[in-house]
Amino acid sequence: MANEGVSLELTLSCSSSSTSGKSGECCSSEEQEVSKRRHQDRNQAFKIAGMKLYSPSEEEEEKKLSTRLKLYEDSWTIKKVLTNSDVNGSSRLLLSTHVIEEQIIKKMRMEQMSLTEKIYSNEGARIRVLDYDTNMSEYELTLKRWPSTGSFVFVNNWKRDFEKRRGLKCDDEIGMLWDPFHSLLWFRVLHRGHI
């Protein structure tokens, strides 16, 4: 038979003659580079496949410091569930010192610093408020520090422009957001407590 000297076994090797012409070299540097890249790509694929699943201990670690994409962030940075004292006709909305200082005063721009001084005074500062729910209707409230508690209050027209006009009741949740670029506060009713 004529095929007795031909092997049908598949092997991975380069031809005996190399492109560089040097003896002892099996593959050209280009072929070696291609082989190396394939090996790196395969290793990378295995690594990526291994990152898809989290073990219970890795899940616990993720809860401490997340690197996952957050698709939604609630923009209403000041939230309050209204209490009886906010809607009993006493004409004021009481907010904690921490909330006002962190969410309004610290976010004020340099040109708004005169407002800060007024907020801490007995006079208070007039703050424009836009009602997000009612076609951006504009109102004005006075924000000042409440001397007896050190908390902050919105007064002057709270009862008329918000409590009565919006029909606010105890347990309703409101949200607010300070807009430093327009020097105003956005207002919204987030949830109605008892309907």
C-alpha cells in the first residue's frame, strides 16, 4: 500500500522550516505572539466567568462596600413624616439641625452665605420654594433656627401655602431638595399617610 508512511494523527507543531531560517526554532515570532495572545485571552475569559457568581461571604462583603452600578438615586434628600405639631395650625414645619445643616447650609454656594447668616439669626432667611406637584408653583417660607430647641423651622405661610393648600395631614411624608444653582428649595408630597 502506498499510504503506509503517512500518519493520520493530528499534532500541534510548526513546520520544520521556519521563516527566519534559523535552525532549532520551531515557530516564527509572529506565530508565538498569536499563540501567547490566545492563551492570555483564554485566561481572561476564565477570570471573567469566575466573577459572575458571588459566594455567600463575598455577598456579605459586597454589602459593606458596593461596586455595583446604582441605577436610581432618590433626589429628595430631605424627608419628613409630618407630625401633629407640623399640621395642627401652629404655622411651622420643624426640621432637625442635622438635616438643615447637611442638606441646605453645607450645599449653599459662596454667594448664598448671607442667607446662612440670616438663617441663624432671629430674623431668618426668606427661601423660595417650588412645589413640584403643582406645576412648579412658587412660594416663599422663612427658614430660621428655633431658639428653644436649636432645631430649624419653616415659618411665615407654612400653614396657608402648604398645610391647607396641599391638605397635609399627620403621617404624610414630604420630600425637599435644596437647589444651590437657583437658590431655592424643591417641595413634594411623597406619600399620603392616612387616606
